[in-house]
Amino acid sequence: MKRVVPRVTGRSLHSDTDESPGWGPAGHRPAGVAGPALRAVGLTRVYGEDESLVWAVDGVDLDVPAGQTLAVTGPSGCGKSTLLQLLGGLDRPTEGEVWLGGRRIDHLGERALARLRRRSVGFVFQAYHLMHELSAAQNVELPALLAGASPRAARRRAAELLQQVGLAGRARHLPSELSGGQRQRVAVARALANDPLVVLADEPTGNLDSAATRDILRLFDELRAAGQTLVMVTHDERVAATADRVVSMRDGTLADDTRLDGDGRGTRHGHGGGTGLGALLRWED
Ligand SMILES: Nc1ncnc2c1ncn2[C@@H]1O[C@H](COP(=O)(O)OP(=O)(O)OP(=O)(O)O)[C@@H](O)[C@H]1O
Ligand SMILES: [Mg+2]
């Protein structure tokens, strides 16, 4: 297939003055940005060469409106993680486009892309990916420091976020001194440190028991109420049922696109919306 080499420009998504602290929608949409928070157009990622080509993501078109919680499901190897990495600028498409907050990001240069990831995307991974030698608070401070915040501002923001995820009393603990659910809550706090346009979560509850899963979903529900755009990859139907919308992937393509109503029931291509968290909590009772 024809390979398209991404063009490199020095443009970055944000000015230096558009950061805004807080847990809420205020900072999530730069003034004047219209359209979806996240958009993929003909997104394609091919691994390998010659005989062994793998179309991990194969021509995906996807719009995620600001404030939407989207779950991506599908069998192992269908391309979910690859799609998420492309959407967050962790990987580059072979073909197609990624737009974040109304700006095209797939052809940004390395430095601009790294800067954009730090400031505009919050990642949450199944395996937490916390820094082992740093305390919970230091882990949450780090992205703000890397984005140029003063140590004082970073400390204040971390304290605020740890409070919001219910871990104010664990700020000085190392990750090894925390439970899996607590580690993942630290990871969520870290993802929010720079008030990102989107939070991208890859199997965020994959290592958690049902009580810890509920904690994370409660947090996500608070984020949704605050207007945070969230895309999560999950194998867990109960987790997917808490989203506003579920897309399922098959062999690198989007096979289904369903809006959920408040009970986790689906309406394909409909306009339901609302929270499905109630459904999960009922199942767990
Ligand atoms: N770095 C890589 N090099 C070659 N092939 C890869 C690479 N990463 C992923 N793939 C292939 O791309 C396809 C999609 O992988 P991906 O990790 O996106 O799947 P997934 O849906 O996230 O699976 P899982 O549910 O198991 O996490 C798979 O066939 C995988 O083997
Ligand atoms: Mg995966």
C-alpha cells in the first residue's frame, strides 16, 4: 500500500497562556474551537513489511464530541490500543488524520507532539505506569512540572487532585504502598494534572477487582459530569455500559456504533446519552 510520510511542522496546539486549573469543563475547550474534541479520518496503521503486513487500524472514521464518554470494545488484537495510541499522538498513522480540539495533530513534529501530549492528553493505562520511586503526590505533580508549572503550583494542583480522587491521606505513599485501585486513582489524578482536552484510558479497570472498578467508574462519572471528554478501551461489558456511547472494533475497523441510554441498553446510531453508571451499580448490588 501507499505509505504517506507525515509532514513535519513546528506548530503546537496550545499557546503558553491557555492552561487553566480545575476539575471541570472550563479549560477543556480552547475558545473558538468548533466541532468534535477528537476526530479520526481514514485512520490507518499498518505494522510490518511485505508479506507480514498487519492492518492494526484500517480506515477508521470517528468523531468524539466534547464531553462524550466513549467506550471502545472488541476482541483481543482488533486494534483498540493502536487506535487509542494514534488518537493520543503516542503513535503515528500510516495514513489518515487525527484532529484534537479542532487542530490536526498527526503531522506535528516530535517536539510539538510531545508537548501536545503533555498538555492536552491524559493517559491512563491498565498497568498504572506510575514512577515507583516517587510518592503519589510527586507522580501527580510531574506532568504539571514538565508542562512548565512552578513547583508550588504543581504541588497545589496535585494536592487538589488527590483530594478529589479520595487519596489526600496517601499523598506521601509510594505506589508500592498503595492498593491497585488506589494506584489507578493516582494515575487518573496524574492524567488530569494539566486539565487535558481528552482522557484516554486503555483497560483502566483491567487489573482491578469489582470494588476498585466501581471507584474508578465513579471517578469517570464525576469527570463526565464536569464535561471531560473520555475515551476508554475495555473488555468489560459492565464498564462499557457506563459510557454514553460504545464502538466495537473488528479487524481494525469500526463494526458497530451504539449510543447507550441510562440503563446501559443500546440504540444504534441513536441519540440517547446520559449515564449508565446506575446500571453498573445495580448489577454489583
Ligand atoms: N508494535 C507492533 N508491531 C507489529 N504488530 C503489532 C504491534 N502492535 C500491535 N500489533 C498488531 O496489531 C494488531 C492490533 O493490536 P492492538 O494491540 O491494537 O490490539 P488490541 O485490540 O488492543 O488487543 P488487546 O485487547 O489484546 O489489548 C494485532 O494484530 C497486533 O499483533
Ligand atoms: Mg490492547
